[in-house]
Amino acid sequence: MVAHDRQGSRRTTEVTRRALMVGAGAASIAGRAALAQAPAPVSAPQPDHTLRIAPISLEIAPGKTIKTTGYNGTVPGPLLRLREGKPAVINVINDAGYPDIVHWHGLYLPAIQDGATEEGSPIIPVGQSHTYSFTPKPTGTRWYHSHAMAMRDLSRSTYSGEFGFLIVEPAAGEPGHYDREVLLAARRWEGSWVSIQDLRKGPPPDNGLEVMYASATLGQRMLGHDEPIRVRRGERVLFRLLNASATMDVSLALPGHRFTVLALDGNPVPTQATVDILKLDVAERADVIVEMDNPGVWVFGSTDDMDRNMGMGAVIEYADEKGEPQWLGPPKLPWSYAKFARTAPAAEPDETVHLTFEKIPGGRGGYNRWTINGKSWPDTNPLFTVQEGKRYRLVLNNNSGDTHPVHTHRHTFEVTKVGNTSMSGLMKDTLSLVRRSTAEIDFIANDPGPTFFHCHHQDHMDEGFAGLITYT
Ligand SMILES: [Cu+2]
């Protein structure tokens, strides 16, 4: 959790200062690596930020320590606040112990800077560093995370602590009215491969291994083991929420309070609906305002009891209130993107592309594979080819029993249909495509270069659910 009031921002300042100190200490290593990797410009610009990926021991509750890797010794990594349009230089030192790469999720930037090897960004070898430079856009809540392959190793890439918030601030001032800003990332820990057949009766007999988790956090530590988020009656709190889990969605509620959704995936929504439950699939973000008008001590947590018992929650404490944090099960309302969109139909596409997603079951003890239109990465390429300036309607058909957060790199898309409900105006970079369902998204080809499209479940991506959109 990074919490601070708008003016003071004391805790953020501390994070930034620590990041700078790490940067100074690492400058000589970085300089050497940059020289070794020829393409650095003659006068390499000073980095604005330095991220060092290295092993870390995270105590998420007394006696519960997670050994993982993270950025600059913290999880989440340092909050990066970048200014729209102001070039940013970020030096990344890879002391993870394995080849690694950082992806800037939700930003518009050249493929070579995007941090996905599939698009041509370089992997960072063990012990070396790499400098990313780009001009941050668009404004909003973005994030950064490892984009390495993990395959069967549940300590790597998005299974690790390698993630952090990245906020692109508008060039001119900050809109919105709130008294306090709180950043919370949802996260599962201690994953292991399990046969679903061992957990419950009557599973598909041919299903392969799935990742199950033993602990979870919303913020830095497990529910009940972190400092409470302290608020005052009458405050308007802006929560920036992110599901940084490698493979599972989360539904969040704060009993006695409601969420007014300002933005999804960092992009302002056309309709600012107020809801009781927020559902965030992997990689999705929500910026919400909560009116603090119900004094008490509350659990802000997962609506799933097992998930909350594993630690997925944070305590909200009003000034002068004491006692055990209270949880009340919220009404079970279906989550719907349509609430935040316009009902008017979207613009007509220039072309339509059909993408069907299916599982090849791995069998008991094996690993499931994934296909798009019958093929797995890299045989999916090119997924389809676009012409700059055109609008492509992607008709997504999830012919599997799993929900998939499908993600486009370097582009946002417009959600135009979910099931039978048409809509417009909702811009996202990740869409939760519910099991056995269809949806349509409009991809506007406005940034030439290879563009990675994949499921954001680490295991699904690693096992073939990916393809490249290419420009002619
Ligand atoms: Cu998936």
C-alpha cells in the first residue's frame, strides 16, 4: 500500500528517495553494461528512475515470509509517477538470477521499448542492465511488471513480486476531487501446481495442472497484519486498485460503502456508475471514489471467504473508531462492463476478425495447452494483419471453461459487445472474457509496429495463448 494525502505525499517521497539512492549506487554497474550493449546513444541520458530486480524476503504476516524477487527491495515496486509528454528514462538492472524484462502495461510506446521480446524488445541477461526511454502516454493508472516466461517455475515473472504502479499524470494539472489517494494491489502468493482431480469430485478427467495459492495480500501484508488505512468521516478517497495476480480474478467490497468508478484500466469511463462490488481480472485496474460516510473499522476485501481467509483484504479505520474490523457479505450482483459504457452503438468497423480460444487438456499431472483459432504460439503468427488508421472488430469466442483476461499491448480497445449487450465508449487494455462466452472489441490500428495480444494468465500465455498483430 502506498497511502498519502494530496499535498503532503510523505510516504511517496520516501519511496522516490530510496529509488534514487539505489539508482546512485548502481550507476557504475549500469554504465558498464550500457557500454557493453553497443546501441546506447553517445551521451546516454541520466535515468529518471532506476529499478533493480533482485531477490527479496517478504514478511506478509508474522512468521510468514515469501522468498521472491522484486524491484528495489519493495513489493509493490516503487510508484512511478510520470508526466504525460515528458520523456522518461528508466534504467533496469537485472539481478533476478534469470533473464528478465519489464513491460509497461497500458502505455502507448514503440514496440522496442514496450518490454515484450515477442515484439522485439531485448531480454535483459542476468547481471546486465537495460535502459528504457519513452514519452509517457496516455494519462491514467498504468503498471509495470515482468514479461518473462515462467513456464513451470512459479517463482518467476508475474508469479514473483515484480510489479508496481505507474501513474501517468496529465501534462496540465490534475482533474478530479478527492482528499486522499490510496493504491492497493491484489496479489496471490505461494502458488503450486495441483491436480483439480485431487481437490473435488467430478472434475474433467482430462484436465491438466492448475495453479493454486496458499496466501494473498491486498496491499503489502495479509489482512490484519498491515497498518490500517486511516480515514476521516466526510473524506472522499480515491482508490487506485490493481489485480497484480498471475492467474486469478478478484471481487472486492468494502461493507457499508460503495464505489463510484471513474476509470477502468486507467481510462475514464463514459458512465461513472456506483457499485457495491468491483471485479478485477488479472491486470485490470479500477480508479474509484469512496465517500467515507459510515464510521467504523471495516474489512475492505475479497468477497470470497476463502480468499479473504488467505489474506486478501485491508483494514479501513475511521479516526477515533476502535474494535475488530467488520466484514459483511455484500449483495451478490453480477459485474457488468455495460454499466460503465454508453448504450449507443460503436462506430462501424472496417473489418471483422474472429478469434476462438480453446484448451487442449493436459491430462492428469500434465500441463494444459491453449489455442487461438486452433493454433498455439508461435504458430498463431501473424494473428492478423492491420492497416494503419483502420478499425478492426475482434469477435472473441471463449470456447473453454476458464475466464481469460485478454490483453493488447501498446493499444487500448473499445468494448463494443459483451454477450448480447452492445455498448460503446469503454476503452480498456484488458478484457475479462468469461468462460463459455463471447465479446467484441474494436482494435484501432493507430500505432504501427508488432503488437502482442495474449491472455494475461501467466500459464495460459506461456502455454500458447498469444499472437502478434502486425501492420502492413
Ligand atoms: Cu487465459
